[in-house]
Amino acid sequence: MGPGARTIVGPGARTIVDPGARTIVDPGPRTIVDPMEMVYGKHSVRAVFLKRPEDVKRVILGGKPEYHHETIAAARRAGVEPELVAWPEFRRETGLTDDDKHQGVCVFTTRRPVLGEHDLDRLSDARLVIALDQISDPQNLGAVLRAAAFFGAEAVLLLKNRSAELTPRVARIAVGGAELVDVFRVTNLARSLDILREYGYWVYGLDERGEHTLRETEFDRQSVLVVGAEGQGLRQRTRTKCDALVRIPGGREGVESLNAAVATAIALAEIAGASRPADSVAGGAARR
């Protein structure tokens, strides 16, 4: 069975769906069991080998071997012999097309555990967390993960519903960032922010109506940056859970806002450059 194959379990039947093979459709209710995860793109795959090499089960490389020296070496260090194949076979085995910008590099790994609200205690001693309020665009999510990894954020919180999924495409857009930042999917963002506040975090909502700009704000040693969707911003319930609302100065008629990923990167750069004394306060804001 190929690396992209799935086992479909239905009432009284077990159907194998394999790329390139004939598919038998079970008309009854079905559960899809897919134990493997695909990661593609040179930098995204490099991050997998840096973070969890033991999870890599198969490495497929297309094109000239000399282009893949680093990946071949990393695979062999992980105990996996890479498969060097011609382009038609690469596309057939991975299901990728040229539009996916795969660079001829693809690995199949065991799936990462899904972190949830019950795992937030892992962040009790972390420094910087990003919470995304209804970010549904995959491009934005991937770019946020890349910025989060670049600026050293430990985690990104996503809503279980009304949020983009962490797909192979999003991981590719993140250019390795998806491997270097813990991702939590939570049902109730407001409740999750309350939990983080109990651990000592101060919560800063990025909002154009914020009283202070990013530069005017003294960020706490443990900070949560909350970012809303472009155009909609933070929901009212989320806004009430913020200790301070901060804004990015700028904008003009016709260009009143930035997309979520760009705004997040600007905010993270400002936080990274700011000093954080242990007793800092959020621009004079009182904890709600």
C-alpha cells in the first residue's frame, strides 16, 4: 500500500484506498484512519529532521541527487534510506503537483499529537504565546507560524472550529515554522486565555482601537498576543479577556488594515525588541 493510502472502515467492510488503484466505495457511514502525515518542501522537511527525526518513516526525493545532499544525509542519520525517483514517480507517489512548490522533497511521518486545552499546563513556564481568533485563511496561518518560530514564540492557539486546519499546505507555507512551534486547538478561546492568565500571563489584544501603540506598551515577561481576522478583528468576548488592547500605528484611506500574518509579524518584532522587566505592566492597564 502506498504512503498516501487510507484505510476506510465501514459497517461490515474494510476498504483500501490507494493512489493509482481502483477505489471501492462503501455506501455506509465511514471512518477514515490515516496514521501518516505528509510534509514537503526543502525547509519544512529540514525542520522535521531537526525536531523529530524519529518520526520520519519514508523519504521520497525527485530530480537530481546532487540537489538533495543535505536531505539524504539527514535521512540516513535518522535511519531511513531515501528513495530517489524520477519526476513522474515522485508525483504519483506523493500526489503533489508543481503548483505545490515541493522542490522535489517529501517525507511521510507519524502524526504529531494534537494538543488541546487540557495541555495548556505545558505553557506554564513559557514566555510568548500567540492566540488566533478565527483565522480561517491557510496562507495567513502558515505565515503566522513562520513568524512565530522566527521570533521565538513557544505556541500558537487555534480555535477547533472556524479556523484554518494545519494541513501539509499550511506547513509548507510556514517553511518549517509548523515544526518548531507547539500548536494547540482549543474549543473556547476565552476560557483558554483565562487559564493562561492564571499561570501569570498578561494578554494583549492586537486591535486598531487600542489605547496604546505597540511601541508605547511595556510587555510582560509572560505575554499572550491575540490576533483577530482581517476585517473582523477580535470578537467582543475575546476583547474582554485582554488586559490591554494595543495597536499598530499607520493606515490611510483605502488601506486601513494589515492582514493577520503581517500584523502578527510586526507585533512579534516589537515584542522581541522590547525589554521585559519582571514587574512590567501593560501600558497602565489594570487586569480585568
